[in-house]
Amino acid sequence: MNRLRAVLHSRALMVVGIAVALAVPALTLPRLPQVSLLPLLLGLLPWVVGKYVLCPLRWHALTDAGFSRRWHLRAYAESELLGLVTPGHVGADLWRLRRLTTGGLGRADAVTSVALDRFVGAIGLSVFVVFAGTALPLRTIAIAIGVAALVLGVLLVLRVVRPGLLPSRPLPGPRPLAHGLLLSAGYQATTAALLLGSVAATGHTLAPLEVLAAFGASQVAGALPGPHGASPRDGALVVGLVALGVPWLAAAAAVAVKAAVAWLPALVLGGTSLLVTRRELRRRVLPEPAPGVA
């Protein structure tokens, strides 16, 4: 845990992550005959709402722990910034766990909160892609079912062997789960909008359902970790766009730009929130100066 914490606070890793995310579009965009920022901005705006409003609200709906919506918005923004600099976005989950436990929630309940939010997000992706008319790869569905069965099996074993490790709070009911799925589907729609805008920025156009097909298929590679902007999922997305007729250079540029622009709201929203949180923690830890003491 100490090593992971050191990695999350490593400035060198953050610099490398930003460099990788910015290097690919810097090398590919100048070689394209046409680049337009307007479609990219039109896709970025709804995605920011989806990532930094809908996703935290989904997490809030699934976590009945007394934290306000504002608290979830801030903690989620902080976690996204840390997730961008760690393979597989694992830093985001670790930071959310830390925020929950330092806020007074038990470790088992915190793990359940983050894991359930992840699981509902994955189900929301599947539901969105299916209702959009795109068939998910059977392997993706099989992995989701397998993970759900594994989690259920572990919970049943722990209930008999180590009941103290199970969460003390009840799991969310059907209404919060349905609310979470709806918010998750809304977020996936904004992700598709960002991808459409990224492709259009390179001077190429695709039908929304075609973009969803490439996006859904690329999720299979998401099981393998990698740096943001250069992960197996990003590579699979490039291959999917090429299969739909987008030239290699344009496909690589679109995926790279999509990854690069994610840093902008993360640095602004997550970075600002981290600074505020750090100041609040200092005020709690450091004693107040005595009256009359300079």
C-alpha cells in the first residue's frame, strides 16, 4: 500500500503520463490535411458533464453513507486526475477508497461502494451499447457474467468464514441501482459524443452506430492495464476505427486527441479540488495559533 501511495504521488509518473498523452497528437495532427477544433469542443463539453457530474452522481446514488453530492463531485474529480497517471486507472479507485475511509466509512463498506460503482458502470456500458443497436462481443458479456459470479461466490464464502469482512451497511435496492444504470448510460452517450467529435476533428465522419461498434469492441482490451492514451484499449479503438474506413493516421490522431483532452478538465477540476482538500486537511491537523501570536 505504501508503494502504491508513493506511485500515486510520483511527480515523475505524472509528467510521463502527460508527455505520452500529448506526444502522439503532437506528432500525428500536423500530418493530417485537415484539423478542426470545433467538433472536438462540441464533443468535449457533454463528456465533461458526463464524467464529472453524471459519474459522481451515480457513485452517490450507490453509496448510502451520508456524504453529500458535493463531496462526491469533488472526490471523483480528484480521483480522475490520479487515475490518469496510473495504469488501468487504478489510482482513481485507490483514492476514492482513501477518501471514503478517511471520511469515517469502514474499509469493507468503502470497497463495496467503489466496486459496486465500477460494476454498475460496466453494466451501463453494456446496456447502452445494446440499446444503441450494437452487439457487444460475446467475450465481453462472458467476462462481465464471470466477474459477477466470482464476486457473488466470494461474498458467500466470506459470509460463512469471515463475516466481519463483509460490509455493515445494506446494499442499494432496485431503485438506486436503476438510477445508477440510467446515469451510467447517460455517461456512455457523452463518451460516444467525444469520440465522434474527435474523429470529426480529423476531417472524417462516421455514423454514431459505427462509432459505438468500435467503442464497444475496444472494451474487451480494457482488461489489460496501460498508460492513459497508450493502453491496449486505445490501440483496439484505433484498429476498430480503421476497420470502419478511417485512415490509420487519422484514427491514431482521433484516439490520441480524445485521450489528451481528458487532461484539461482533470487538471482544472481535479487539481483545484486536490488543493482545497489538502488545505482542509492541514487545517484539521495543524493547531490554531494562539491569540496574539504572530
